[in-house]
Amino acid sequence: MPVTDPELIAIVQKRVLKKYVCRRCGALNPWGAKKCRRCKSTNLRPKHYEIGGKR
Ligand SMILES: [Zn+2]
């Protein structure tokens, strides 16, 4: 069931999507991270997750 409530989506995006994914090793890092906690790479990207996409 897709999430359609915009208010709920905003809450989830604030809480769940505040993470960085390392481009090098794929480790999940906290939002305030400047570099990867696993490989010390600074090549991080914000985690993208589509709510109410497929499924
Ligand atoms: Zn890494």
C-alpha cells in the first residue's frame, strides 16, 4: 500500500532519509557524517528512497 499522506511522507523523510551512503563501500553513515565510518572516504551521497513508488 503506497503512502499518500504528504504529512506522513514529510515525517518519514525527516527521520529515515537522513542518512548518507558511501559511494565507495556502500556503508550507511549518520546525517552529520563528513566521511565514511568504514573506509574513511569522503565520497558520500544522501540516501534516496522513494516513498509511494513501486509496491
Ligand atoms: Zn565507505
